[in-house]
Amino acid sequence: MKVLLVSPKPPWPPVDGGTFSIARMAVGLARAGHRVHVLSAATPKHPGDGSVPAGLSAERVAVDTSIRPLRLLSSLAARAPYATARFASGAFSSRLEALLGEEAWDVVQLEGLGTYPSAGLIRRASRGRLVVRAHNVEHALFRERARGAGNPAEAAFLHLEARRVERLERATWRLADGIAAIGPEVAAACAAAAPVPVATLPVGVEVPSRPPPIGDPTVLLHLSAMDWWPNREGLSWFLSEVWPHVRRVRAAATLRLAGRGMDQFARSLPPDGLSVEGEVPDAAEFLRSGAILVVPLLSGSGVRVKIVEAMAEGRAVVATSRAVEGLGGAVHGEHLLVGDGAEGLAASILLALGDAALVARLGKAAWRFASERFSAPAVARAVTSFYHSLAPAAE
């Protein structure tokens, strides 16, 4: 099949969960024998570096998504959400239209909210199946963010964005031939809003043929991109409310912090058992350096790519229930540990820190879980099957 992926940011290099997810989709499809081309918007935040893995092709179109006060102010009276209006680009639309005319694509897939406004153009210019890949229920994220807004003006704007994003999501989902949801909760929301086929198709990762050696069971790891607000919110809460509980019981406990933007985020943090490592060149290598990954998310939807990566590497995961929502089938005490509230999460962390045998057992179970549900070849086969199940576009 010929597959065109339309992305709001270049997948290479993969610098966060979103880019990793898109990159894995493209590579997985190419390895499954499909011809894959990726068209992405190269933005100031995500410029990409032009690298493309063997077996597929990709191109970038420069799109200026910089926040401008006048554009933001004028957007208040618009019907379109500001979150997608920032991606509006004549050059990007022209290149997409040209690609749709040059090739008879079997599938054209939209990767995320920033590409949703392109659905109408794709419908007009292509007979290929239109698939929307839903990474999150985006309007729900805006509502959560509005509830925690620091002032009434910000809350009002975020509530407005939530309404506009929900309207766009529903319209785009209904226009699609099928929806590839990244997790079961996202799939349920899509199915309730649009009468089109919906499949849960998670991120496919490289799973080693056997569990890697266990890392240091006394060191905690945290890996996240700090330019996504749920990551900032969760880690801020963890460091102020949970970490002190842990340190009171285990004064020697160490937490290594890594991820894009972590240096700036942690600049003013006290060195209370913290080791700030910033953006690391190889996430898998970082995960292998310890045995326990902490994921203290309070908001968001979809699958946490870092959890899937950690499980594939045989690491024990300790997380909030919100963080593990998208995993579907992961059991507390069997595949990972879950804790909610400051005391609950601290208790799960302390349980792991005090029982090296438990950590080793969780790591092996996590590796098996990832092998069965998230291995790249299995996910690619599921995606291919979903594509074939969709009715061709009407002549």
C-alpha cells in the first residue's frame, strides 16, 4: 500500500512522545512492506534535522507557529481554534495538494490535532482512505488545563479553545474513513463521537529478544519532555508533594531527571537527592541505567510512550493511575505499581525501593507485557489489517 502520513512536526529526530509515536508508525509501516512518505510542518519548536530512516521518504515544509499577540487576540472571534490556526500555511497546503495529485495514495493519515484542518482538502483531492490518528482527546486536555488556570482570563480562553477543539475533533473524526486511536480511552471517546470504524492501535516499540539486565534498584528515573504542560504539572507536584515523603523514609534515595527542557525546568530546584541530566541522546540507554521509572502524571490521555519504552526494557514502572490509563490490561502489582495522591504514590515508590526482588519480577513481567502488546511488528500488522478493513473511498 502507498501511505502518506501528514504530521504537524517532523518525526526525526524523535524528541518527545509525539514525534516518537509518529516515527515508529512510519518505520513500522515501511518494514511491513508499505511505501511510506511523511509530509511534516517544520516549526520553530520542532524544526527536525532532515534525517530519514532507510526504506521511506519524508519532506518538511517550514511553518511559522510563533505565538503573536495580535494573532492571538484576533483568534478570539474566530471559529477555528487557535491551536490549529497557528499551523495554517499556504505553502504546506499547496505541497499537500500537490502530493495528493501526484500519487494515488491508498491511505492518507493525519497525525494529530495540528493536521486536522487538512481533512477537507484530502477529501476533495484524494480517493485514498482518510485515517485520523488520535493521539489524545485534545479538547479534554484543554478543559483540564482551564480548571488549573492561574487567572480568569486564561481560564476563559482555555474553555473557549476546548469548545472549538471539540467541534473540530468531532467534525474531522466524522469525515474520516477510520480512526486509529493510540489507547482504549481515546478510542472510546472517538467511537462515542463519530459513526466510523475505530481501532486501538498503540505505539509499536523495539522489544529486545530477552529482558535487559536489571539496573540499579536503588535509583529512580524520570524521563519526560518539559515543553508539554501535563509533564511540567506532574513533575512539579511530585517534587513538592511526593518526593519529600520518599526522602523522609529513604534519605539516600536518588532521582535522576532527564528529558528535553529538563535543565531549564530544574534550574532552581534544590539538590535534594536530584540528579538533573537534561536531554539524553538515547532514551533506551538512560532507562537501562536504572531499574525503576517514576511517571507522576495528573492530566492527559493516550499512551505514555516512555512507559511503553520502559516496559520493553524490562524496567519496573511506578506511576499514577492517570499515567497508565492507555495501557489496557496492565495490572498493579503484576506488571507495574500504581499509586495516587502524594502518600499513595510515595508508598508505591518506597515499596519498590525496599524490595529488589519485586523490582526484578515487575521488570520481567513488564517486558513480557510489552512483547505481547507493543512490539513493532505486531502493531504494524494490526495497522495494516485496519487499513484493509476500511471501505475504499467512493468514486
